[in-house]
Amino acid sequence: MRLPRLLTALTAVVAFGALASCSRAAESTAAAPAATTPAAELRLAYFPNITHAPALIGVDKGFFAAELGSTKLTTQTFNAGGDEIAAILGGSIDAGFIGSSPAINGFAKSKGADVRLIAGATSGGAQLVVSPDITSPAQLKGTIIATPQKGNTQDVALKKWLRDNNLEQGTGPDEVTVQNLDNPRTLDLFRTKQLAGGWLPEPWSSQLVNAGAKVLVDEKTLWPNGQFPSTVLIVRTQYLQEHPDTVAALLRGEQKAVDLATSDPAAAKTVTNDAIKKITNATLPAAVLDRAFSELTFTLDPLAARFPQLSKDSVTAGVTTTETDLKGFVDVTQLNSVLQAAGKPAVDAAGLDKAQG
């Protein structure tokens, strides 16, 4: 009788051990999300443009650093979206303020794997500004019009608009030459009458207006309710997955910057101009600064519903050959948590938060 009792006792011990092991495994699985700890560093990119004012303000006022706490903030500035996307896809940048078209391009290049749109920053602030003697689209034939970079947000907008107005691109007398130039170079060439104008973001469209240009097309007039995402915030997918708390801290910092820009424009202008001076060693004239800010709306809403049209526009413009499948591109989980905590309404992902099937 002792042997069966011994076997029964051993069985109970083994069973208890197995249950304990399962319990520990469950605890381990449940604890897995704890691995998503705050990052040691956040490498943030942005431009020295008025359209990137939330980034400039967030850095200069210390909003990002304060929210990030022990996470080290490292910043890098760019002049064009293509270069920034290359840095993000190359892993040298974790998050970046960027134009909508390069954001789409980054998602497409990584086949939907490496980039996520997590917030907006700026709506509006892009115009086709030209010599004052040009009063109609037809008068652009035989002229040179500048954009900041091939495939960037303004480049796509211009080329799509040219197509819509039956204007061919090229160097002939009945065609429009689209030239990709750094924004300061565009201003210099316009002043010396070597080009007719440019489709430019702020403050560069206002810079040309200050130099005598006139507005032929305000891009806001081409979008419902005058709203389109000129600057958004994207992040590397892996970084978002591993450090959601850090991303949330970044968004809280951006919220503070946007709140300042909307509640105290005078202070925001001063901070933004000072930040640009630190980067470029040049300040903007008051007239340029005032006009640029009047053309913009600062918002954390990425205006996700606009992105399918932006993807189509890229094809119409001839910048890409096929539309980008944007399923899974948007992740506003952290943003909506931040907004809810602040008592503000959630933003809509427009169905683009659903993963590609």
C-alpha cells in the first residue's frame, strides 16, 4: 500500500510544480509589456521652417526634454523630407517632423513595416508664389518654378496642379520647368529674376512675397475646409513598439508647444524666430514672420483622412507609379491617450490604423 501512496504523492508534487511553472510562464508573458520601458535616448528630426514651429518651440522651450525625463533628447535638423526619411529608415533617427508626402514615401519604401504616423503638427502654409506679372496658369508656360526637393510635399502639389491645369513639364516654350532647389537658393534666384516663383512652405512663400512675389495658388483652397497636413510627426515602428511611454512623452511635449502657438502667437513667433536663428544664423523679418504664422494652423490631428488623396496625387504628379496601400500607416493610440488625459477630443485614424492583410 505504501508504493501507491508514494506514487500519488509524487504525482501531486509534479502536478504542483507544473502548475507553478505555468503560473510563472503566465507571469512572464504578462510581464512582457514591461520590456517597453522608456528609451535611453530619443533622436528627433525637424526642419528650421515655420511649418515646423511645434518642433522648434518644443525643443527651444524645453517641453520635450521636460516630458522625456531621464530619456536623453538628441536633435538633428534637415532641409528636405527625402533626406530625413533616409535617416529614419537607416535607423539613425527615431522620430521626425516631416511633410506628408515624404512620410508616405517612407512607409512605401519600407513596405509598410518601418514607419508610423503618430500625430499632426501643422495644417496649411504652402503656396505657389510667382512674379506679379503672372496672373493665370497659362502664363507659366516657358517659366521656371521651384520646389524644395523632388517628391517632397510641395513638389507633388505643384506637379499635380500643373497636370490638373493641362500644363506640361519640360524646358520648351509651352512647358513649365520644375526645378528642385534649396529654399534659400530659390529666394536668391527669384530676386535676380532667374526663376518665376515656387511652390513653397512657410516661411519661404512669405519670403518671396516680401521680395515682390504674389500668390497665384494658396494650397488651402484645394482642400476641404482649407485643411491639409503640411507637417506631421512620424516614428520608427520598432521604436514605437519598444518605447510607447517615450513616444507618449514626446507627444505631451508637442501638445505643450501647440498650446503655446495657439494661445500666445506673439510668444510663439519670438521663440520660433530665435530657434531658427540658432540653426541658420539668420532671423526672419517681422513682416515675413507675421504673414507666415497667419497662413498656418497648428494641430496634433494628423488629418488622416487626407492621406489617401495625397497618395493618389503622387501618382497624378508622376512622382510615383502606383498608389501606396496606407493600411497600418497611422497609429494614434498614444496620441489619443495623451489627448484624453488632457480632456481633449480624440483624433480619427480614418481607418488607416488597420494593418495590411
